[in-house]
Amino acid sequence: MKYAIAAIALSVSCSAFAADPLTFDFKDPKGVNNVVFKLDAPLESINGTANGISGSVTLDPENPQQTTGKIVVETKSLTVPNPMMLEHLLGDGWLDAAKYPEISFEVKEILGAKKDGDSGTADVKGTFTLKGVSKELTVPAKVTYLPGKLADRTGGQLQGDLLVIRAKFQIKRSDFGIKPGEHLDKVSDDIELSLSIAGAAPKKS
Amino acid sequence: MKNAFRSLAIALIAGGFLALAATVAFWALSGANSGWTKTYVEIHKIDPITEIAYSERVERFIPGVEILGAGILGGSVCILAGVVILKRQKP
């Protein structure tokens, strides 16, 4: 009986110290989180950014293969320096921001996760949705877990952890039905996307 | 009447040079932007906690080459008009 009680006590204490998955919220009112997109066509290069980022990722730092989540970019937040180009970009001929207000990536599977201290790399398999069309993509990502750094970011108002995700990948606009085969001399079919985002997981008091 | 035209011509020439000089000075002192006029600038920053590179938009008027061109063209037209009037006044 004594050994049974000791065994139960040991398992309870072990589970208390095991890491619970943390949910990181990527909504950033400061506008630091951003996606950079680049199109390099023979006659024109287009560079733009988007910072209307939201979504969440649930991660167990001890078990990164179990990561789930979804990152959402508000289509209206995409911007390019030229106002005329921006009007076309968001218009119904191209991204149709009014009809398709969100661009998203939903995590399905983590492959080849490698940890190096509080950082790690992995291939993230998921569903990328753009202009209402969803495609399976595998994206290489670098993740940095910053325990206790939320206080530094919020001036001490909140305690918690940060998760920084960096990813760079390429898509083809034709795969998502965005004027396939048209204007290739000025608007490249290949779009390079660079994601730099930080999510916060406040500690529950 | 002759004096009025002469005065007009001198005013046009002087005004033309003034407009030309003012436009060039305004454009040069605003950063000599070789692109189109901008109404904002992007300041690149790095977040000290996450080390994420991002841009902050700051509203600022920066004249571009089309304003420079319009000022030079307008000033030149005034100067030319004044010279033409002066030449026509000569006996």
C-alpha cells in the first residue's frame, strides 16, 4: 500500500513538472509582425508588405511535433508603395480583398523538427489559402522560443513567453487562380514570401 | 503702354527665375528625391526583443521629379514669355 501511494505521488509530481502546451497569440497591435512579398518579373519588380497578422499556434516546447495552429493575414493589410498598383492588387481583378478578406496558413504536420536550445527548425506542412483556393504546402521554418520575454515587450504589464517564427517560401499565383498566364512580363507568377512574426503566451495568474 | 509691357516682361522674367530657384531649392533640401513624390516614408527598425525587422510609416511630404519638372517648366515658360515681350518692345 505504501509503495502504491509513493508511485501515485511520484507520477503526479512528474506530470506537474512536464511542459503543458502553450498557445501563442500572433495578433500584434504594434505592427511589428509582418510578411514581405516579392515578385520579380522581366519588366518590373514588386515589393510589398502586410502586417494585419493574427492567429494562434499551440506548441509544447518539449514536444514540437505536436504543434498546431493557424496564421491569418488580412488581405486589406497588403501594401505596395505605388497607390495605383495597390488599388489593382486589392481589386477584384487580382486578390479581390472585398470577397476574400483573409489569407491563411493552417498547420497540419511538423516534419524533421530539430532543436538547438530555445531555437529549432522544421518543415511545416499545412494548408495555404489564398483568394479562396487552398493548397497543401511544406514550408521550412525557424522557431525561437523566448521564455519570460513577454514582460520585456509589454513594459512589465504581462508575464509570459514569446514565440518567434521565421519562414521563407515561394508560391505561384497561377496555382491560386490569380490571372494565370497573364501579365507575366510585369507580374511574376512566382511570389516569394518572408514571414517574421512573434506570438505571445501570457502566463495565467 | 510700352512701360507697362516692359514691367510685365521684367516681372515675368524675375518671377520665372524665382519660381525655378525656389522649386530646385525645395526639391534639393527635401532630399533630392529622384523618384515620384511621396507622402510618407518607411523607417526600418528592428524589434529589440524578438529581433524582427519591420518598417514604421511616418507621414512626410517629399517632392519628386514631377514637381521639380513642373517648377522648372513653369519658371522657364515665364522667363521665355518675358524675353519675348521684351524683344517685341524693342524698336
